[in-house]
Amino acid sequence: MRPVRRQSISFRLTLLFASASTLVLLLLGVLIANLVERHFEELDMEILNGKLQLARHALEKVRSTADLEAMPRQLEDSLVGHPGLAVVVVAPDGQTLFATTGAEFPGTLLDRGVEPASRHPVHWKNRDQQPLRGISGLARTSIEGAPPAVVAVATGISHHEHFMSDFRTTLWSFMVLAALSIGLLGWIAVRRGLAPLQTIKREAEAITAQRLNARLPVDSVPVELIALARTLNDMLARLEESFRRLSDFSSYLAHELRTPVSNLLTQTQVMLSRTRTAEQYQEVLASNAEELERLSRMISDMLFLAKAENQLIIPHREAVDLRAEVNGLFEFYEAFAEEKNVSLSCSGSAVVSGDRLMLRRAINNLLSNAMRHTPTGGGMAVRLEQTGENWVRLSVENTGETIAAEHLPRLFEPFYRADSSRQRFSDGAGLGLAITRSILRAHGGSVEARSSHGVTVFRLNIPA
């Protein structure tokens, strides 16, 4: 397969600019040439009409045959000082009454069937190939009952044609040079106009995985490229954020997997260092089973998140009573609440359409997170309320340490913990809130968090 030949923007713009300019110059040249040609024709017509009127005036004075015989001398006197002018007068009986020396007229001008003066000028060449332009018309005499005579007048236009030939040669030569000059100047202008794109290209080439914080200059680019530069900067910001999250995810994942794998390896090596009793082997195997369960849950959660990121989670829709689900989960947490002296309360009610198991898992993740971070003697409260016609809000509120504002937007990232010093002592793997967000997104909802004055609230916004 032959590679597609791509043309540069500079070449396309230069070609377009040169073509448009050449077309305009061509139309302008044609217009000027036509105007000059028409001007010469008007000058010739002014002379020809004048001589035609002169001949008519002379014929109007003819009252007898004697006057008709004297008319040629009068016409010859009137034509003195007009070289290149040809006149012929044809009598009604077809006899030529007067004709200048070497006068040659086509039959169309001497046709008596049509009023010749109503026609356009006729162009022709004589025997010597000299171009002529002429008109004709009927001229009446004062002889009673006599039909009109035909008067034809012509003038040579060779000097006009020579001028027009030189004029066209000069005009078209100038237009060719002008088109080439415009193309060159257009190319220079396009190159200078596209110089900011080269600047953006160089800046973009310098951006690497280690320089994702770099941004393209916006203030130094033309107005037409500001939107492009801002769009690229927004893309770089998203890439930087995604790369940071991926790096954090890899780091957290390695840390989370290292602890149980290290525990399994250490315990196994210790047990194999010498002979043990059956009870000791059973204890180690039971401990290893717990670590393996933890790894299994973590892998399962990561697979769930991977499916959610690729929109592979499709909720099974059914009517879900959120108050009943919360009460059912409270029964599970009552023992923990009594042990820590934490009060549990639920207010409001709501029914939504969604996947019951997924929503129950999302609520359970919030309750588990709140239970872990609620101090002894604190309280947990769940509120259900209708927000608008088509939305339900489920809020999980607990007392405890205030979460700093900079941590709130990242709480729903995998493996992220606001207090990194506590992550190795926590039972969770740091995926619960991320799974909660994925479940809400699959349902078309959202989740948010806020924390102030020792009270932290997680809110689930669920389409009703």
C-alpha cells in the first residue's frame, strides 16, 4: 500500500492565497481590457456617427438630379483631414454615388432590408488585411418619392489593435509576475503566521513523563491559537493527574501486597527452619489462610474497579428500600458499636431503582469506614432525604478527627488514606471508597465528602 502523501498547511495556504489572488488579478485584467476595448469602440462610434450624420445632412439638401451629381464633391471636402476613414453612398437604384478610394464594405452593411443604423458595429478586414470597424444607415433625399440611399461609414482600427496587443502582453506579464510575487509573499506570511505553531510544537516535544507539570504558553500565542493552547494545557493537566494517580496506585498496590506476601513468606520460612508439631502447622496454615483471604479480597476488589473503569458493570434494576438496607447493616455493626460505645441512628426513608447488592455494598463501605474512624463514645448517623423530584441523598455522618480539605477530593482514589501513618494498622485495603464511587457512577449518581469541626459526612446522590 502506497503511503499517503500529506501536504503541509503552509503549502495549502500559500496555494490557496496565490490561486485566489491570481483569480482576482485575472478577472481584473479581463475587466480592464474590456473597458479599454469598449472605450476605443465608443471613440470610433462617435466619429462614425458624426460622419454618418454629415452624409445624411448632405443628402437631405439634394432636391434634384443636378444636386445629386454635386454631392460627391461636398462629401470629399468634408472628409479632408480624416485619414483612414472610408465612406460609400449607394443610391436607391443600387448605383454607387460616392465611395472613398479603396473603400471595401461587406454586404451586411449595404443590405437594404434592415435599418443598418440599429445594428452593432461590424468588424472586418480588407484585402490588405487591415482591420476596419463600420456602421451604415439610411439617408433620405429631398427628391419627392425617391427611396432612401444607404450610407456606410468605416474607420481603420489597426492602431487600436496594436495598442491592445501591447497592452494585453504588458498586462498579462505583470499579472504573472504579480501572481509569483504574491505566492512568495504569501508563503513568507504563512510561515511567519504559523511560527507560533512551531513554538507550541517545540514546547510539546520537551514535555516528558518527568515534565508533565509543564504548560504551553498562552499569553504569547495569537488569539486564534489561545483555545488550542488552553485545550492542550487542560489535556496535560488531565494526563498529569492520571499519571500521578497511576503512580500512587502502583506504589500503594506494591505496599499492600508486600505486607501479606512478606508475612506468608516469613511464617513459612520459620516453620520450615525446624520440625514442628501438627498444632503449630495448623496455626501457621490458619494464619496463612487469613492473609490469602485478604489477598483474594483485594484482587477481587481490583477486578471490580477495573470493570467499573471500562463501563463493564451493568446494575440489575429493582426497587431498593434504602431504609431497610441501612437497618439490616446496623444489625451487623451493633456488636462493634456496643464495644466502642458508638451510637447508631437512621432517619428518613427512600426507595430507589438500582442493584440492591451493589447499593448495599456501597452503603456498607461507608458504614465500615465511619465505624473505623469514629472514636469511643462517638456517634454515627444515617439520613435519607429526597432532593428534587428524581434524586435521593443518603448521608453517613460520624464524629471524629476532621479530614483536611486537601485530602477530601482524593479520598475516593484506590488505596488512598488521609492518614498514611495508620494504613498498615487498618484492616481495610483502601479500596472501599473507590468501589463506592464506581457503584454510584454505574447507577448514574455521585458521591462526595466534607469534614469540618470534628464531623465527617459522606453523601451518596442516587437517581430515584
